[in-house]
Amino acid sequence: MSVSVHNPDQYMASLRTIIAQGRKRVGLLVGAGAPAGMPRADGTRPLIPAVAGLTDQVLTAIAPTYQVQIDGLKGDLERHDIETLLSRIRSLSSVIGKTKVHDLDGDGYKKMAEAVCAEIGQVVKVRLPAAPTPYSELVSWVTGAPRAHPVEIFTTNYDLLFEEAFERVKAPYFDGFTGAREAFFDPASVSTDQLSPRWTRLWKVHGSLGWKANDEGEVVRTGRDDATHLIFPEHLKYDQTQKAPYSALLERLRTFLTIEDTLLISIGFSYADAHITDRISEALDANPAASVFAFQFQNLNKETHAAQLAARRSNFSVYARDKAVVSGVAADWQAPKELPTKDWGPIRKSYWSTPTGGQDGGFKLGAIEDFTRFFANSRSPQAFEADAAPASPTSAA
């Protein structure tokens, strides 16, 4: 009886060729696990906490004033992450008026939302360390080759780390806003490909530091780093004007995946956000020629949301530490004893280490630092020889 295994050399040789050439349409989906896996300038981690850590820090900070409301809202909701809580707080501020819910009226919840956003801003308002970082390595990859199509970066993070990394090397990017004093959102430009491929597209699908609603209720970018308009507003159905940027950016994600022969690569994203995962799933179902590669930090049994999607969509692949799901087949990693080429040893070490138990071995590219280094070095002199290993990502029996 044959047992399926996945060969990491086979898949990473193919991916290395794709990302080095600059001809394929490639996008990145970057979640909260990316900055959570980075060190601060003093070496401590994380640079910015992931959603669970962010939730704990924010709720702890506002608890002296809002503990009653925090407890009440947690009792009302199945999910207790900061995004879900803030959506509910804003909803209540819009509809209850003078009526009190958990001892607070609409104006009180408006002030609570402001307090939450202010605390989020304090947590995520960090600068990139001066030394090379994963973000600078990704930008190095983006700018390191002539491209037929622009790289599109979709991120759920509010920080300005990508903006800072692009600006340090004076690399142009477009985030959907245009203007100087209060840059306005231009959905027509988001939906088209009129800009030069030199301009990276940076889509902040959950909002960003520096976004705010102006007097007309439209979201603008101020150039500051305060936090007043964050979080995907799925529950803000009472104020349609505030939905425009978010709905357009999520539609761009869906549109990106409906283009033939497109590859979206995710890092630091758990796929627990249903409003994003559902759009990805629908687009992949409509366009079998598109693909998603999900690089996950943990073992596969802990990456349940990504694994479930991979089981339903053959063009969605999961690369976890101990296993992979490719073409709907979940199997262990197994690196061959022989290298694909005589020069492949250092390249293999960039994505694979011999398992020694726990988190110490296996497939490494679910970690942001290894992931970005692999991308940055894809055009190194030790280039992959296309005829030395199979290029199609299929399971080996």
C-alpha cells in the first residue's frame, strides 16, 4: 500500500522559479502573524502582537473604565477578538441612542470605540528597526526584478511598516488614496490596472493608522499615525458611507483571484476571518486557473481553517510545519536524501530543517523571517536549474 508524501524540494524549486522571474501575476496576503514574528530593535518579541495579544492589551488598558461593558459584550458574542468587539461597539453607538445596553448609551459606546482605537494605535504605532527586516527583504524582492504585472499586497494589519519599508528605498506604491492634505479614496483606481507595474499595490483591507472619517462621513488618509477608523466594518450596516473603502478593497482581492494564472501567497494569516476566506474560496471556485499558497507557522492540526479550505479547493495549498495539503491531499513532508542539484544544499536550508521534534524542524517558511529571506534570495547566483527537478506541485507516492 503506497503512502502519499510531499517533497519540499519539488514545491520550493517551482516557487523559487516563479518569484524570481517577475512574469507571473503574484500577490501577497499578510496577516497579523507577520509582525508578531518579528523582533523589536532591542531583540525582544513581538514587534506587534497578533490579534489575541492585541485584544488582551487593549481590553486590559480600558478595563478600569469599561469592565462592565467588556463582560456584557463577551456574553453577547461568540468571538471575543478586538475586531469583533469593536464592530459591535460601533454598531451600538449608531443605533441605541439614549437606550442603555450594559449600562452605556449610544454616546457612551462612541467614546468606548474611541478609547479602543486609541489603544490599538498605541500598540501598533511602531517603527521598523534600522537593521534589515522581513519587510525590507520583501520590498527588496518586489523591486529586484522588472515585472510584467504589479505585485499586490493585501494586509489585515493597521501598522505602517510596509509604507515605511517602501519609502526607505523610495519605491512607489499605491494604496487606493490620492491627495495631499486629506487624501481621498478612489475606488475606480483600485478596480483597474492603469498604473505602471513599478507601483506596488498596498491594500489595507482592515483599515490603517492615519485613516479617519471626515465631516461628510467619507474615509480619508491623513498622513498621521493616529487610529480612528480601523477594522473591517461588516457590522456597520447603519452607516453605508463608511463601507466604501473596505468593500472596494475586498472586491479587489476577489477580482485579483479571478484573473487567469494568478498566484496569491499568504503569510501570518490564519484564515479565521470568514469575510476574507469566503471571498477567496468563491474566487478559486470560479477560477480554477488561480492558486493560493498558504504558508502556516504551526503544525497542520493547529491550522484548522486553512486546512479545511484546502480540503475543499484543489487550487488552495497549505504548507504547514509538519505537513502539507496540495491538490486536496494532506500528507507528511519528506525531503529526499539526495539534493536536486549539487548547489541546492544552502537553498534547502532556507526552507527546510531536519525535524528533531516539536517546533524545531520541518518546513520553515511559515515563519516570517525565513519566508522573506527565501523571497529576497530567489534571484541569487545559486539559481534553480529548471530541468533538475519536477516543476509541477503534485504528491509523490
